Amino acid sequence: MNTEQLNHSLLTTLPLDTHSEQEVLEHITERHPRVNYHGRQLFFFEDQRGFGDARHLVSFHPRQHPSVPEHIYSYAMITYCYFGAFNLVVDQEPVTLHEGECIIMDRHVPHAVKPTGADDVTVNLILSDEFFEGRLLDGMAQLGSTFATELMTPGANHDHWKSYPTSNDEFARTCVQRILCEHLEPDPTSPYLIDFFLAALITHLLREYEPKTELADEAFERNRLMGTVRQYVATHYREGNLTQMAKDLGYERTYLSKFIRSTSGYTFKQLVNTERMRRGALELRGTNKPIYQIAEQVGITNLTSFYQRFREWADCTPQEYRDRK
């Protein structure tokens, strides 16, 4: 799919919404609880989206859609206005995205959406916490940006957001176009290419539009150490030994355990388990190896335990995952 085909597809195949504002409100009220946010009652759109083994989701805000009341998510998100305009109220501040402009919202940012027109096309690029792990985004840690640091530490309670004047930014536009082309005409490599384009987009936005500041020595060191931990886990996930990692990295075990939890929001065991499940999913997709052999290969000798962990991670059994892929 080329750019011309993409533009035509977005304006002709994305359906127009036919629900009334009352129907939308009733649907949201039925599905989502209200929470207290600094004295305001707003909806919590719980993390019911199934990322599976993906690190992102791509969705379009409906065209000609009624307003959406104030709500929060539990994941970070980039919203990009592809055609027309997109009007929001972000933490009680009116924001209008014109064609080509975007906004990054960290976790738990309260926002409401104003009605959209038939020619308004907006895409949400939803990022799982795992998206910010690994070498792909290590460059973000070097930007000296407080906002970048917050995005990379899902364990903290963040509610920051930034809008970007990218209406004439060809690099940002190209990244979004490539993401949408891969999303609308996918092949087995599309999820990986989308991850790369997303990483390029978010790093570009933070590099070009965020204030150039120097991170404090302590913050820089925390970013560096967390990157080292992630690399170690990616290499030694089979053993999954915190004591050995602390010894190899030259840190006391208890300190490193607390550091990982406070910085990433996950325990060392959870990081290891996630890496094992990713590696197992890759084997399930790309080989015909017996499942018990894959379990042993990723460091889990108990097959029942592997099935249980994989179901919790992918919301399906290993065999169902293999059949689906």
C-alpha cells in the first residue's frame, strides 16, 4: 500500500459512527467504572485491550462520533490527527490537533473528546509498558528529557502530556504513514516494523520538540542501570537468577531487587517471565518443536507452569497461540 492508496482508504473505508451521544454515554457507563481523580469523578477505561505478544495497538477514533466524557487509561498513547481536526479537553485544558499534529499522553492523563466530523481521521497509537523496554528505545534515556524518563518508567504514577506542532513535520508524517500501511495490509513482519517506526516517531518528537536539558546525575545513572538490567535479562532469562545478576553487575542483591521494582514497576521475576514468554511465543510461531521442549528451552521445566504462565501472558494456551499464528 502506497501513500495515495492509504489516503483513499482512510477516507472511504473507515465507517461513520451512527450512535447518539446518549447511546455512547450509556455504553461507557455500562462497561467502565468511575474513579475519583483529584475530586473529579471520571471513567477509568480499564486495561482490557489484549496486547498479546505485541507491544502496541493501532486504532482509529470513529469518524462523525459524539463526544466522549472525561476518562483515563492505564497505558501511554500517541494520538495523531491524520485528516481534519481533533478536539480534546486534556486535564481540563482545551487542545485542538490540526492535520498532522499529535499529542503524547502518559498513563492516567484525564481527557475528554469532542464530537468528530465525517472528514476527521485520527489514529491512536497505544503503547504497552513493554514497548519501552530493551535496546529499541535506549536512545530515549540519553535525551536529557524528564518526559522521556517518565514514559520509560511505568511503575511511577504519571499524568503528564505534551502536544506537538508537527503539521509540517515530514519525518513524523512518514512514520505514521508507514505504521498505518503496515497495520492495514499486514504480513508476519508488520508488528516488528511498526515497533521500529513507533520508536523512531516518539524519539524524534522528544528530540526535536522537548527542551534540551541535562538529566541529574542520579537520574542518568538510574536510566543507565535499568538499561543494563534489561540487557542482562534478555541474555540470561533461562537462568533467571537475581543473586547471580547482582554479583555480575556488582550490586547488592536486595538493593538491585528494590531498584528494579521502583524503576520499572515490575519485579525481577516478572521481567524474566515476560522475556521467557516472548521467546516461547517466537518458537511457537516459527518452529514445530513440541511445547514441552520449548518450555524447557526458555527455562521452565514444569510444563503445567509454562501453560499457566503463557495463558496469563497471552490470554490463550500455547497450542491455541500456535494454531492462531
